[in-house]
Amino acid sequence: MNILVADDEVISNRLLCRVLQDWGHKTISVPDGIKALEILESYDPPDLAILDWTMPGMDGPEVCRRARMFPHGRNCVEFEGRVPASLNEI
């Protein structure tokens, strides 16, 4: 599976890509939401996008909203680097 990883935290980005590659996936790494959206709009987009919640340029939720409007649609997973205080935050 081809997976896009978008995270402005370099260490988190590299670590997630390494784990996914160890599991046999191909990864594309970008540091911000604008570059993530450009890749998702491309002719041959990745199968899945894993996006940081807060990134420069455009946040993860906005990238997902826009990507889901494309004719081919995209599967997006958003994450953030903290544990929610309650289930109401999820």
C-alpha cells in the first residue's frame, strides 16, 4: 500500500514512515498540509493519508475535508500528539 505521511515534526514523520516501511508499505513524506493536498490531488495519489492534526499551511482536518471532495476520494487518518482528556474530544 502507498501511504502519505504528513507531519511537521521531523522525528515523528521519520519514525512513522520507518514503521510503515518495515510493515511492507511504501511511504511518501511531507512536512505540511499544502504539500499533502498537492499529492492527494495528483494523478496517482496514495491509497491512504496519515495526517498530523496541526501543521503549517493547512491542518489535517482541512486536508481531509478537501481530499474527500476529489472525484477519486481519499482515505485519511488524522492524529495528534496528545491523549484526549475525554471521549468528547475524539
